[in-house]
Amino acid sequence: MASLAKRVELINESATLAVANKAAEMRREGHDIIGFGAGEPDFDTPEHIKAAAKKALDAGETGYAKPTHGIPQARAAVCEKFLRDNGLKYEPDQTIVTVGGKEALYLACLSLLEPGDEVILPAPYWVSFPEQVNLCGATVVYVAPKPGAGLHITPDQLAAALTPRTKVFIFNSPSNPGGFAYTPEETRAFAKVLEGRDVIVFSDEMYDRLRYGERREHLSFATISPHWYEHTITFNAASKSYAMTGWRVGYAAGPAKIIKAMAKLQSQTTSGTATFIQHALAAALTGDQTCVETMRAEFERRGRHMHERLTALAGVTCVQPTGAFYCFPDVLGTYARLGVTTSQGFCEALIEKAHVALVPGGAFGLDTHARLSFANSMDHIDKGLDRIERLLGRRA
């Protein structure tokens, strides 16, 4: 049999999907598994969005999208969303509609990165970021937060990571998996560090509508200055804010030259997102936004509750979630009692002994942590945390 391409050996299986697969396997064996791994809302897609897809299907919108990188209605809706929510004025030729946010990010990597290029990636990071960079032959430069920094890296750390080979800075706020958001002041400080360098910022703002606490202001990187408008690609999707993970529809906006290159690659790979789904995206972005606030408020309630329960556990500390729908506790203090030395071992102990599935923090660049999603019902959250508490005990 022919050998596999070396690029396959450069990447790892998605840890989040691996956890879901392990949980499913144990369920098939008859175990009652509580899963905190899924990064998707437990809400159904709002009715007016589904109705738009049905209407498009009934109207025969089942052919190839024309143009491939987004039908005019969808790209106009993307422009409307960015102006309304982010203060960013884009023209349709600066936008692209993709098969989920993941495709948008990969198309951008393929359009910009070559062997020898460096990409600065703060930890904790979404699992696909380093793998997509590796597939392009570029090098990931990891920057880990200092202890006690609330999972935030600092401008000084960013400055220290810069080299003449730095091509891209990946900025994800609110953070998956960290569940935190950088403040506008911190965001501007990062931009100041990068001044005078020909660096492109990948600003992953997937959770920009899901922010919590007293200060919910979101600052898009591209709004900081005209320079950063021309040097930032802003990524988003319908997946999180509109409970549309399975629809696989994302979008991005940025410099027309880069977007055009991404569209060229898309034309030779996926041929774009299904046409009727793009009509649903347009309805989501331009229709009644009450559904977003309803989900956001419920996620905030659940996140606050999960945080309180996690911080009451022996050996566990946790940053208060201020965005996305994840808690990312530091669980190092439990390792000795559980007889483990890694986050993978910690999660294996929990699924085997408590029948609770979490995602190891090592997959996100911090091996002392684990990720729990609170995109679950409150009953589900409490049932799982009750099991964890029985295993770990409460803080003295």
C-alpha cells in the first residue's frame, strides 16, 4: 500500500472530537456518561432561521452558490452584521462565506503562510489553530500566560515572541477554551506592540455576542486604526450565537486581496456553502436578534453557576467566565490524589471513575487545565458536577 503523505503526520486528531467519540463508545457499552466536551449550544436553531432555509429550498435554491464565495444576499448580511455589531464597514468584495468558521481560518492560512513563516499563538488556544498552521509548513510560536494572570498573556510577552519571520498573530477573544475576554485596553496594547511590523492579525471573534459580566464591550481588532483595518482578517460564524453548528456556515472579512485569494482556494476545494444555507445565514444576521440575547443571558447564568461549583472543589481553581461558554479550571491540585500527572490522565480518571467527560487542557496548550462547556442544561451541569464533587471532594 502507498505511504501516507507526511502532512498527515504533522497534525493530531481533534481532542474535542476524541472526547465525544470516547463518551459515545462508553454509552454504547451501557454507561451513563455526562459530557462537558461539546462546544455547541444546546438550543435549537431559531425558527425564523429555519424558515428561511425552508423557503429557499421550496424556491429551488439548491444549485451551486453563485459566486462560490457567497451569494450577494449573504455577503450583504455579513457587511450589515459587522457594521451593526463591530463598527466595521466592509464592502461585499471584502467578505467570504465559508463551510463553517474553520474553513475560513484554513483558507486564510493557506493564502498567507509558507515554510519559514512564524505564527504567534497565545495559550490557551483552540485546538485547530496549530494544526492548520502546521499543514501550511509554517511554525507556531506559543506564548503561555504567566501564573496568576487569569489566562491572559501580556503585551511584553507578545513583544518577546516577535521575530523578523513573524507573519501572523492569532487573537481569539472571547477565548475558546479559556472562557475569558481581553479588555479593549489590552487589545489596543497588543496592537501597539505590533506597530511598524508587516504582521497580519487573525482575529477570531466567534463569541463576540456571548459576553458576560458588568463590562461586555467588545472591541474588534480591525477597528483600532486604519492600519489594523488593512492588516486584520476578522472571522466569525453562525454556529455559536445562533445555535447553527450543524449548518456549517461561517464568514470572514478583511483586505480584498486576501479575501480574493481565499475565494480562489475555496473554488478549487469545497465550492462553498450550500445556497439554501446561505439564505439562512442572511436571515440570522439581519433578522430579529432577540434570540441571541436570550441564549446569551442563559449561558451567563449557567457559567456563573458552574464557576461557583468548580471553585468549591478541592484542588481546583477557575477563572470567572466572561465570554464564550466554557470554564477552564486549573486542576493541577488534584493530580496527586488521582495518581495522574497530565490533563489527559485527569480526564481519563474522571470518565472512568465518575463517568464525566471533559476535554484535557493539554490539547489547548495548558496541561494543568481541563475544559468544561456550560452549553448544557442546568440539570445536566449539576448532575455532572455532583459526580465530580463525589470524586474530588470539596475545598476545606
